[in-house]
Amino acid sequence: MKLAELHAIAQAMVQPGKGILAADESAGTIKKRFDAIGVASTEQSRRDYREMLFRSSAAMQGCISGVILYDETIWQDAADGTPLIKLIEQAGSIPGIKVDEGTQPLPCCPGETITIGLDRLAERLARYYERGARFAKWRAVIDIGDGIPSYAAIHTNAHALARYAALCQAAQIVPIVEPEVLMDGGHDIDRCYEVTEFVLKETFQELYYQKVALEGMILKPNMAVAGKKAAKQAGIAEVAEKTVKLLKACVPAAVPGIAFLSGGQSDQDATAHLDAMNKIGGLPWHLTFSYGRALQAAPQKAWAGQAANVAAGQAAFSHRARMNALASRGQWDAALESKAA
Ligand code: 13P
């Protein structure tokens, strides 16, 4: 492992003023997104949609440090025959790849899952590196509910995350370590805090046991938020303060950066939360975004599968990317949303 190179890539991924586009929806997830805008999910429609994003030069050159791809996309060509991965590289952005293979029920733990994909991961990583991927992503999912999460689910998922991260570094690929505590339930922000704290402590313990170099990885966590079904939602300032406190308690300063998932937050909430944390400042790591839904909901709606709407889709994507880029510096303001919309 050449740690200096991994560190340089990790630093570039979280450089101030830029963040990561998570465009790695699985076939099932992108179908759900396309269903919502009335677009059939075919190999070509998925290609056309992602090509539109990767050719959004203002966003890609100015605001997006890296793009997480799905396996299908990394091997796909644009309409003119240029590999999609080249479009990303030409924009000065770093290509990455989702390498987990989704979740399966965790035996003896009703309602809980384990993320799979470790078998033959070393060979897959070598192929992705050769194709140009310089970072990877693995998402562990922890749900909050009656009697869950169990320690078995937290530990098993943390162990798998560390196994994945060690394999990535051995393949000269920066691992994005993503332990996602879902915001689907009716729990309050303090319950989310408590569960996320346990999950992060366990994850860093496993990373240590498995000799993962923290300087050559990125953490992708959820923020401390109330569940979507909770009667009482936390305000922007509370989310920012509690998330910063949580991360300070759990994430070693050797980690170059933290790139949040949006997890079902509204576009503007995801931006406002990131901005408020960066306004607090004085943190040992760079804080930025690695959003899927919060970057893509607006462009998906504007595009709606029509070639005639490509410019509108790109404008919507560029706007959200710029708002989040400002938030990564703590320079966003809600007034900028309406002005530029
Ligand atoms: P969301 O921002 O839509 O949560 O997606 C980010 C991601 O990559 C989840 O794995």
C-alpha cells in the first residue's frame, strides 16, 4: 500500500468547496427514482441520465471532486462512444465505484441486515482500478426500531466495513466507509445520536483491529437527526451542534474528511445542515457532502427523461451542486436558493 498516494486522493475528495456526487444507485433504486418521474429504466435511459450529469461542466469542474458509479455505469459509453468514466476524468473529478452487493437478512436478527460482497472483492477491485476507479464505497445499514439495532448487527456490519476497507487499501483504492443509521423511524434526535455513536465507535475499533490506515480513507456517516416519522423534528442548529459533538467524540483526527450522506433529508435541509456545521468550524477534518438524493432529485424532475430537457436538468444539478459547494465552506445562505433558482 502506498499510503501517501491514498492520502492525496482522500484529501482531493474532500477539498474545501467541493464534494462527491453519489450516482451509484443500484438497478432497483434507479428504477424507483425513474418510476417517480415516469421514465422507463433501461440501459439507455440510465446512460442518458448519467451522461447528462457528467456533462454538466459547471457543476463537475467547479463543485464535484468525485463521482461514485455503479458497476453498469463504469463500463458504459456515452452516446458518442466516449467511456462515461472519461467524462468524469476530463472534468477533473475522480471516479469511484460502489463495491458492496446490497444487503441480506442477518440470521437470528429479525429486521436487521448485513451488507454482502466481500467474496472475490480483491479481484473486482483490481479490475476497477485498471478501469480508473481511485476510490470505492461500501454501505452498511443500521435501522432503529423496537429492540434494534442489536449488537450483533452493529458488530457484524462494522467488521465487514473494515474487511472491505483493508481490501481497498491493499488494491490502492481509497475506501469510503459508510455506516448509515437510517432516519426512517419515529425516534428522536437523541436516540439517533446514541445509536450512531455506538456504530461509529464499533466501526473505528474494527478499522483499527484490521490495520486500516485512517489517513487513507473517508467516512460517510449520517447526521444526527430525528426519524422522519418523529412528531418533533430537530432544527438546523440542533442537528449541526449534535452532529459535530458526535463526530468529535468518535472520529479520529487522522481521518482526512467526512462526506455525509443525505439519507432522505430534503435538498435544502441537507445543504443547510452541512453549512451550519462548517460555520461552527475549528474541526480536525474537512466536512463535505456525498449526496445522492439531495443532489439528484431536482435534476431528475427537470429532465423527466426528455432530451429537450437536458439543459434544464443540468441547470438544476449545477444549482444544487453550487449550493452544497458553498455549504462545504460554510458560505451558503438560504437567500441564494431563490435568487439562483
Ligand atoms: P443519499 O444521499 O440519497 O442518502 O445517498 C447517498 C449514498 O450514497 C447512500 O449510500
